[in-house]
Amino acid sequence: MNRTITVQGVGRIAARADSVVLSVTLTARDKEYAAAAQSADEQARQLEEGLVRAGFAAEALKTESFNVNVEYENVRDETGVYRNVRKGFFCTRRMKLQFDFERERLAAALNALAGCPALPEFSVAFTVKDRETLHERALAAAAEDAKRRAKALLAAAGSKLGTLAEIRHGQDDRMPLSPTRLAAADGRAFAAAALAANVTPEDIDVCETAVFVWEIVD
């Protein structure tokens, strides 16, 4: 049986953010379901109209989720016992807008949120458009790292690297994100344009690991 050496390679690549992911949460409450749902639709319309006026296409704003829940409160009855009584309904709609990172464009989007009557909660994340290339570069770096380590180990032992026998790698489908975040619980909580004008996101770091198995040549 051929002897083998197994080495894990680590590849790290840094890249500048070139894309913005704007996540928005709208919440509507009412005693009646129909009224709560109608209010939620009106909020979404207000948000869309504001972003369209800011220069974004209406279809660029995507709905990620829409949930309707019942809200309860504890009410003491005439016997002094507390019971859960339905207070009403609340709707939560989460939406996403992704676009190329330009400070002026980000400022326009945040200004639209700041002026939206719905007062949406929002957060801003920074990513890259070509995530596949970034992961491929990190994987190539991991392969080089593993090969260098394997050669060094075998040289110290008086042997050489032979044929590559196996590669093991787990796929990572998460979106690579910059550590820089912007968030507000209220669309009018701060001067959005001033904030966006001063934003320089930290670089995005992608790390890939893979395990390589080579045969050993004496």
C-alpha cells in the first residue's frame, strides 16, 4: 500500500466591497387582520415609491418574507385571573435592495428611507458582485498553501511529493460580507446622506480550507 501525506491548506483573499445589500423591515399593527394587512401593503408602496424617486427600479426591491402574527396581552378578568386576550395582528415584511456600491447611490437610498412615512428599520451590508471568483481565488491559495506545507514536511523527512490522490472540500454558500455595517431602528434616526458620504467599508475577507492527500515518493 502506498504511503500518503494528508495536509490541510488555508487560503485567505481580501477584496474591496463593490455591492450594497440594503435590508428593510416594515411592521404594521391593527386590531383587525384586514386593516393590518392593508397598512402593511401601504407601507411597502410608500417605500417603493420613495426608492423609485431616488432612481431605483421598482422591481429591484425584493420581498424576502411576509409574516402575519397574532398579538396577545394579559388581561385580568372579574375573578382576578389573568387570561391571554387577543390584542390584534401585526404584519412584518422584510425586503431587500442590492445595487452597485457608490456613495452617492447609497446616500440616495438612505435618504429615501429617511423620508419614508412608514419609518422602516434598515441595515446596510457590503459585499462583492463576483463572489464565485473570490472563492475560487481563495481555493487556489489553499491549494498552494497545502502543497508548500506538504513539500516542506517531506523534505525534512527525506522524501518527495508524489501524485495527488484526493481532495476534500466543503462548499460554503454564504455571502461574503464586509465587517462594516450600518443600521437604524428608525428611518429618520440620523442624517442618512451625511453617514453614507463618509462610509468606506472594510475589505471583505474570504477564507477557504481544503484537505489534500498526496502519495509519498522516497
